[in-house]
Amino acid sequence: MVIYMLKRTLSLFLFIVLIFTSLSGAFEVSAAYNNTYTNTGNGQTDIYEVAKTQVGYYEGMEKYASYTKYGDWYHDYMNVEDAFITAPWCAMFVSWCSYQAGTIDVTGSYAYCPYWVSYFKNAGKWHNRDSGYIPIKGDIIFYADDGSLSSHVGIVYESNRSKVYTIEGNTEDSCKYRSYYLDDTYILGYGTPAYKGEVNTVVPELPTPVTGETVYITGYNAQMSWGTANLFTKDFTGSNTVAYNELGIAWSAYLVAEPTASENVYRITRVGEHLQSGNLIIPEGGIIFASHCDDRDTNSDAYTNSRDNKIATTGFKTGDCVLLTGVNFTTGAVSATATLTKTTLSDTDELSLVLNSEYTIDSTNGYLIGVKEGVSLNEMKSQFTNNGLLFNTANVGTGTVISITDGNGNTTDSLIIIIAGDVSGDGKINSGDYLKVKRAFLGSIVLTDVQLKAGCLSGGNSITSSDYLKIKRHFLGTFDIFGE
């Protein structure tokens, strides 16, 4: 009997531990997405700030598959059947946010989007997408796959005269940030609740572009449309090649820019107009900016603004540096004042070549390419825009390090000089280089990465017989490595 009671007691204990562990695990998951926002009493702001605390929550992350806390809340709040707990939840998410923000009396509370659209229409608070209405923060945005019956809903948290930015539930089974152009046919329209508190109805104007100085940005890694001005760090397949026809519309003007050592500062490598075929390569870590002129109505503000932005784009020049502001690479949000603005790099930022320099910077490996044998330090300095250049050797050769420092003497940028054929690093190409490269080819010595870069004259990452023969012919005067 005692043994039996002990077994029952142990079983009960293990059962309690199991239940507690399961519940605590569930609470730990959902606790990460508790509403941590404190309402201000301004419903227009409170509803989207509450929604922001939920970004990242996903269906089935707690309790069981298809479960959401929004469906569970709606089930209890509206006293509806259990099926709502695991039902499609975009509308219940917005209802939950409204309840948390204390605005449910003006937004309504629904689980079915068409009923919610009817609610706003009956209240005289509805605007169709094609009505010319520009959404504001706190609006409830509705979507329709077929253009008539709403099938999805979200909350507007930002907008400008080109795009609308939203937070939505049940988007790929989770809460996510989204953005759309105002003329996107997926948008059905907007519900505009009569929020308590001061309502901000001002929609930010797009910045005024200045030729060769600044351009505005309306989208990020998004489909091109009429009058848009998009920034790209990748194409829609994730590769680094952007084809003009992937983006829906021919580009009126564009910029290609590579990164610099300064945060959010890029150096323009190409400027062009009317890209209607082919593709462009996005530099590693760089950007492509494409602008389109909306010429459907030449008397419209859309035409004037987009035309000016296109003209401003073509005013930039190769070698100009631009500062990127207003684009969030993480969320994809683009502020109403997002721009590329011409800027300059100080001497202490990074090494910068003069325009049309015969040299090339390999920023990936930190090499300076294109330097010829016998070049002097003064000749080297003339190829840079920087002052105060430092060299670690008295003569220029492969392996020489050129650098700049800040006011405290800290190195801010440096490059290793590569002279093709100069494997020994003395700045000359002679029999010593020939012998080193030949011995490396035969496997009797191993070259450093820098020496290998100087010795691989035929390209690639390994020495060939052609490489040491070219070096031999060069110092014998029957071949010019630099004129190849």
C-alpha cells in the first residue's frame, strides 16, 4: 500500500511538473510579444505603436499549431465559437491592437474584412484607393485580391505622396512590416477612424530635388512604378544583378554607387539615362538608384516632381559621394524625407582616387591596382584626393602600404600596392622576379598572397608558366606587361 501511494504521489508530481513546464514555456514565448507600449490618449498614434510591439509574432509560436493570441482574445471578447481561435487572423490582429490602444469604439472590431469595410462605409469613413485620398498614420488599410471583396487588412504607420507603410498580421503567418505604392491595385481602400485626441492629417511632401546635389527616394527593393524613385541593394531574386525589365518599367535615370568607409556614404561609379534593356551589377555592399518620370499628365504635380527628380539624378557625376538618409534596410521603410545627397569625404575617412585615375582600388582585398614599376612617391600622391599620405617604404613597390590617419594618429584607411610582375617588392621587374615566379610554379617556394597577386599576370589565383615567361620577356625588352 505504501509503495502504491508513493507511485501515485510521484506520478502526480511529474504530471504537475510537466504541466508547469508546458505552461511556462508558452508564457515565455508570448511574453516576448506583450504590449509594452504605454498609451498616450492619442488614438491615431497609439494604435500603430501598439502594433509595432507585435512585429515578429507568428502563428503557432505558442500552445499549438494555428493558434494565435489574437484569435484567442477575439474568441473571448466577442464570445464567439472556438473556431475563431485558429481562424485567419489579420482582422483579429487589428482588432486586438485597437482594443489595446483603447480605440475600439471608433475602429470597430471584426474578424471578417468585408464586414469591416461596410462598417466604415456606413459611418462615412471610407476612401477607395482610386479616390485620390492619401492615407495618414492610424488609417486601417484594406486589400482585395480581385479588386472588390476585401481579403486582408492592416494598420498604416507611415505614408507620403508615393507610398504607404503598414503593419499587418497573418502575413506569411506572422506580423510584419509592409509597404505599397499608392496606386497598387491590391489596395482596396482605407477606413479612417475618428480618433480621440489631436489627429495629424498632414502627409509629408517629397523633398525638392536639386540637380547634382540631391534626389528623393520613394521605395526600397520594390517594384518600379510611374513616378517612383527606388533604391536597390538586391533584385527580386536576391542576386546582385538588377535587370531593367524586372522592375516593371523602364528607368528614366539611374545611379550606381559603391560603399565607402563612412557609414551610409557611397561613391558613384556610373550615371545614366533611359535604361530600357540589359542589366546593372550592384557593387558589393553598394546601391543602385533608379528614377522614373511620370509623364502621363504633364500638367500634374506628379509629372513636375518626378521630372525634377530625374533631372537631378543626371546632374551627379562619376566619383561624386552621396549620403543616404531615410531608408531602413531592416524593415524596408522609407521615410518621407529619404534622399541621396551629395557629400564629401574628409581626409581622415578613406583613401580616394582623383577622377580618371589610372589606378583602381580593390576594396574587397585592400589592394591598389594599376601601379607601374619605377613610380615615385610624388607621382603616387598625385593620384589621390587626400592630403597627408603615409608610405611604409622609401620606394614604391609591391607590398608598400599607403595609409592616412586621423588627428589622433590612428590609421583610418590603408591600401597595399600591387605592381604587376614585381614579386620581390623592390619596385622593379627583373630576373629576381622571374626566378621567384618560376620556382613558385615548380612548387619549390610558396608566395604570399600579395606576391601571388603581383605574379598572376594571366589572371586567376595560381601561377602559370605563361606568367614567368611574360616577366622574363618584359625585363629582356620583348614584351610590356603594362601595355598588354
